[in-house]
Amino acid sequence: MPFYHKLGKIPPKRHTQFKKPNGGFYYEQLFGTIGFDGMSTNSYHEQRPTQVKSIGKQFSVAPKIAKPNNIQSYRLRGFEVAPKDDYLESRTIVLTNSDCNIILAAPKTSLTDYFYKNTDADELIFVHKGSGKLRTMFGNLEFKYGDYLLVPRGIIYQIQFDTEDNRLFIVESYSPIYTPKRYRNWFGQLLEHAPFCERDIRRPEELETYNESGDFKIKLKKQNEMIEMIYGSHPFDVVGYDGYNYPYAFSIHDFEPITGRIHQPPPVHQTFETNAFVVCSFVPRMYDYHPDSIPAPYNHSNIDSDEVLYYVDGDFMSRNDVEVGHISLHPAGIPHGPHPGAMERSIGQKDTQELAVMVDTFKPLQITEEALKISDDDYYKSWLEKE
């Protein structure tokens, strides 16, 4: 996280005695990344957070790769991923590389029977359909359509949905996810030219604290394996914490678009970054206002990155026959651009109501077997002129 947050009760100094009102001590935990060099939080627990009673079954959740070396453009019909009751079972990896997984999910029920912890990756959860509450060891966040939920690796959470009709677009990142550094000054403050600011970032406000012993099931993801563990104390026993490493929410509707007289390049839409990929938000905005401008994007070659675009809502002016929930993949090595007729249709248009999430990876993405089940194999021909 780019700025400091404090919630609940904490002692005046770190690494000092923090006594309970009725005797005994709260237990301190440093929760950090990149050794002792990255974002961290100091949390204080009712019970020792180290109590593991048993380690149960372990099984692989690694995606099955269908095309490890891909040069073909694809369109995936995301809403054809079938809904499933269980939150984790509903998560379907469609694209992957050694830096990230791109996942579609349609969970029907809330995750309440167990707790989940991803020790491998930060999770960026985009809420396409649904609303509810993300419950974590560091407090709770209400969410709704259009929200990004950023859950740093290692945070234990549950998720409650208000209805059965939920659609999520998830990016798992094996390196930490940050706000773009070009939007920040030396002190981490978001600058005046940034398309959002700290006021737009929603931090946990509700801290649930349980001082309970018993058998608490944790499903833990580590190195593409799911491991079931039983903790001896309730994972949500934090009485307070402070630091920079915690979950937060940001709505795509709070992203303020940057526009100009001529077409602006994709980096102006950047919302998050890692050392391996970036995430951009395309939101309703005014089109370019040069008298001879072409609002549709110019043809360009992805020489150094694969481009993934997840279509959320609106008109998608640069594409033909693309619907809500579709995903386009344009791999590095070949040029792409607006579909035939899209450039001409865009001329003279004043604005767009499109809403989309883009992920540009610096390493090639692999196509999974699950992706091919929902793919349009002829999409790569869609730039040909019709006879």
C-alpha cells in the first residue's frame, strides 16, 4: 500500500509489551513482504498466530496448458464459464505465465465454511457482477460492481456475496501489486496528475475480533498446491494493527480518464503495476478533440508484451462482435488494431461509454485447456476484409 493505515488497539511502541486488561499479553506479528524490505504491517493477536493443529490433504491446482507457445489472437466468452457453488472451485485459470494467472470465477455461494490464504500471490479481484463483503484478518471491505479488491499475499480471508449471481475477473500476481510509481512522489503520495488519489482508496474500517480456540479450517495455496490445515485459534483474532500492508478497494468508476487532442496511448489508463505486468482501466470518457482526430486506437505491435482486454460494459468502439464478459488476447509478435470499419465509425464521435480492464504482461501468456472450451478459434481472422 502507498500510505499508512491504523485500525484497532496498538501499543505506543513496536516490539514492546502489550498487556490485556485482564492480564496476559497480546501477541505481535510482523506481516511483510520482500524479506524485511517491502510493505509490512504489525498486528496484535488475542492468541499466538502460530498454532497449527494438523496438516491435511494436499492436491494440485496447477492449470493444464493447451498452448505453451502461442502466436494466435483469441476471443474468450467469459460468461460461458459455468457458475459453481464453492468460491475456490469456481476459479478457472484461462491464461497463465510464470508471473501471473488470469482467472474467471462465478461463485454462487459465500466462502464461510473455511478460510482462504494465498501464500503465492497478491490477488486483484475485479467485481463484474455481484456485491457483498470481503472479510479479512485486517478488517472488512464492502464491495459492489466495478470494484477492484486488492488482497496482498498471505492475508487470510472469507468472502460473502449478497446473491448467487456473481462474476469475478481475478489476476494472481507472484510479485507485489502497487499503484504506478509515475503517479507517486518520493514519499509515496499520489501526485496531482494521477487519475485517482488516496481519497478514492477504501481501507478496512470494520475489524472483527474473535478470541476463540478450536478447529478452524484454512485452505492455503502454495506453489500451485492447495493444502488444508487446521488452526487452533480463530484467524480473525486481531485487536489492532498499523502499517502499509493490508487489503483495500478501489472502484473503476473513480478512475478519472486522461484525454487529449489526439489519441492517448494505453499507459494513460494504467491503474496498477508490478515488475512483470500492468493493469489499466478503460472508462467512459470524452474522445480526442483535434478536428481531424481518429478516436479509434491506431494499429500497434505488441513486441514486448501480451495484451489481455476484459470487456465489462459499454460500446467497445474498436471491436466488432465483442460482448460483455468477453476476453481478447493479442499476443506479442504480431500487430493488432481496430477491426475493419471501427476506425471509420469512430470519426466524429464525441465520447465513449466503454468499461474494460486491460492486463499487459511482459512475458508470453500460455493458453489453458479451460480457455479453449470458451474460445472463438477464428477470432484471429476477424481483421480480414469481408468479400
